Amino acid sequence: MKLQEQIKALLYSKGLTQKALCEKANISDKTLSYFLTGKHQFNFSTFQLIADALDCDIVLMPKEREDSK
């Protein structure tokens, strides 16, 4: 699942609107909208604000490589 899809799923499960997330994370609605539609990528500090607002941790996981399957 892509990061944008995960954020949308978290918004839905927590009953939050995009506007409410923007207010909690102190980011603009334009910034969130651009990210969720794939028009631009977050920098890490913005991503951390969103994770904190959603009460989530950022976890890095290794990719599965094609040749390891």
C-alpha cells in the first residue's frame, strides 16, 4: 500500500477530515492535497508532523527484492 493510501486509510479509521489533519499537523491543505494526489513529495519534517497528528510512528522496512522471491 502506498503512503498516500495509508494516510487516507488512517484518516478514515480515525474519523478525521483532511482539513482536521492539516489543522492538527499545522500544515496547509494545499500541501496535504498535493501529496495525497501524488503531485509532490513530503520532506521528512512534514511527514513527521503528519505522523504525530495521526498518533503514528514512522517505521522503515526493507523492500522485498525481486531476486529474493
